Amino acid sequence: MKIPILVSAILLFMSQVAACATEPRPPVRTVVQIGGPELVFATPVADIFPQLDGATATGVNGRVGNEAVFWGFRLQDNRTVNLIACAPLEGVDCEARLQAVCPAGGEELARINQPGLVREMHCRPVGMAHPGELYPNCDDRETNNSLVVGLSQCQ
């Protein structure tokens, strides 16, 4: 009698673990130090969005997942906005990443497609590290891609 109950409990546990593993996780917003937008775009940000002409960086920068980055700016009229760039790679939901920049919601002021530099890293779990390597066992590749670029104001 105890064996069928034990087997049932194990199967129930395994089905719950399998269900959790297959559900996609929402992208996570993290505020971290990243390079400025000049590392991504070949043109000044004011040429991409004229609203950013004369704007100053707030220093509140970060990423949503590995495919989207954002930079905070204070406009000349004292409003704070975020410039967001997302690489629409296979399996990447840029819409969700753009919305995740403002967790409490906000207003999207503009959105365009703009060429930009995308850095992809493909890392192997096992390998040899050589002296001076920042990311051992990783192939680093930069390509010019069309990016989804947005300007938003958070609440």
C-alpha cells in the first residue's frame, strides 16, 4: 500500500518540476553599469530621437535580459526618459523587454528600427582559460543589426 502512494507522490512532484521548467521566465530588469549608447549607435542619440537634444545622462542604466539595454536621460524640460535598444534575435520578445524597463508602467514616447552594434557571446561549459582572458571559453562576436529602439517615460 505504501509503494503506490510513494510512486504517486514522486510522479506528482516530477510533473510539477517539469511544468515549472517549461514555463518561460519573464525578462528581468537590472540596473547595472553599462557603456553608453555611443557604443551601440554610430550616430548621436539626438539624431535618433530629437527629444534627446541637450539631454543629460542620469546614470540610471541597465539591461532587461541579455538582449535589451536602457539608458536614463533628463530632458531639457526636466522630464526623465529611458532610451531602450533591443536586439530582435530569434526567440526574443522585444515588446516584453521594452515594457519591463518601466516596472510600474509608463508612456512610450517613440519607437523606431535603427541599425546598431550587437555583441553576442557563445560560451562553452568546459575549456581552458588563458592568462588575460576576461571571458574564458567564450566566442565574442559583434555584428551590425537592426534594433528596436524606443523612448519611454516611466511613472
